[in-house]
Amino acid sequence: MFLLLVAGSVFFLFSQADGYSDPYYLKFTSPKQRSLILGSSRAAQGIRPEIINNIVKDLSLYNYSFTILSSPFGKVYYESILKKLDTLRNGGVFVIEVNPWSISSHVQHLDTMHGVREESLHLGTTQYVNDCPNVLYLLKSYKSRYVNIIQNKFRKGEVMDMFLHDDGWLEVDIAMDSVSVNRRTLSKLDIYRGYLQDYRFSDWRYIWLQSTVSLLKKYGTVYLIRLPVHEEMLRTEAQLIPDFNSKMESLSLAAGVYYVDYNDLQESFSFTDGNHLSKTSASNLSKMIGELILSNRNIYNANGEIRIR
């Protein structure tokens, strides 16, 4: 009887987990999806499904993006995408955010897929991605105290740092005064410049990106999108992979998909830390992506193949 009471209490607690609980949990509780936004935290925070779906009325994009550490392109992310993808339906839309870090690996893992950074993180350890509640995720990957699940529900009226929406968009509330932004930007640049010491372009991650595009093309239309970043971050990334845009353009031409680099409009956007778009800029960029998808709807056939380039 006692064990039943404990099990029931735990299940009740877990059933209360929501978008206030952590930045990832809800992504592992939603059903299979026909259309997906994929990528790093730049996409998780910077691309809003709600805005795109309001522009393209018959679209139900879901944001299945995570972080540069947990969702670089590779076997782990590919297999998780396949579990989240509704393979019984065609005609979907797939927005894949790409950046140099997502096709790079630590120098110790340039020639092997074993021991890579994502294996021990939430994507690598979460076997089931469509369960609600997702008990295994909460047992293995939830990093806070379980009591926070309840405490955060009572703080809903407060301004929270992060909130994960039901459509997968991670909303971040953060001070946007110039002093705070500059401090965070300098800190973030220091981190990424440090990465230059140990990270290099990875052939096998690039191949997994190609495989991801090939998989998704079977079920709809694919867009490769490079989100804008601070100009100093862009310079840092140019040191990592100088020919990144050429690689993406070659991939897009070979696969017959679009590649758009929004850094050409960099000055039109604001950033929380040089790496992530502010909420206002995320809304503006999402509108642009929605209009891009809408304008191309008649260019693709039902299988996602380009009629006119």
C-alpha cells in the first residue's frame, strides 16, 4: 500500500511538469509531428512556430531544436528526429537551422562518432520522445530538484527567465539594457573563441546533416537557414569554417533545397548575447521565414521537389 502511495505521488508530481519546469521537457511529451524546426538554441529561441503558422495557414510547425551541445548534427539527433517525425504523412515543411558549430566536433572525435558530446545529454539519453508524462526523461535527464516542478507552477504570475511553449518555442525573458547585453555578449564571445582551440569541421557531422536533409525531403520541403548573429560572433565562426556558406550552398544545390543566410540583414536584428536573437527579433525573423515559405508553396510539388528554381 505504501509503495502504491509513493508511486501515485510520484506520478502526480511528474504529471504537473510543464513549460516552466525546464527548457526541454515538453519537447519530449508532444506527439509525432508533420513539420519541424530543427537546430541549436539559436533556433529554439529564435524561430517562433506560432508566427510562421499564422502566415502559412495550413502549417503546424513544431520547434524541435535544442542546444549546440546536445543537438549538433549526428546519429543522436538524427535518430531523435526520426522518432519525432510523423512518417505516415507527407507534405510537411522542415526548417533546419545550420551554423558552423553544428557541423564541428572536438579534435578528439573528428574521426569517430563514439564519445561525442551529445551522447550523455538529454537527446542521447531520452529513448522515448512522445510520452506524456515522460517519466524516463524526468528520472534520467531532469536536472533540477523535483520540488521545483510544483514551485514553478505557483510562480506563473511572475516574470520567469525561461518558458517553453507548447509549440516548442523557448521564450527567454532577460534584461535588454545596453550594459547587460554588452556584458553577456563579451562573455559569450570569450566562450566561443575558446572553442576555436579544440573544435574543427567534422566530415561525419556534415554527412549526417546531408542524411537529415535526405530523410526529411521524403516527407516535404526543406529549408536550410543560417540565423543572424553579432558581427564578432560571425567573425569567430569564419575562423572555424571559412567556407561554411559555400558548403551549405553546395549541399542545397545537390539536395534541391533552399539555403538562406540572414546575416546579410544582420543590422536589422538585436541579440541577447551576440548568439541568440532577442524576442522582438525572433518575431521579426519568424515572420520573414513564414513569408519565404508562403511565397514558395507553389514552387514545390506534394513530394517537396522543386518545380522551378
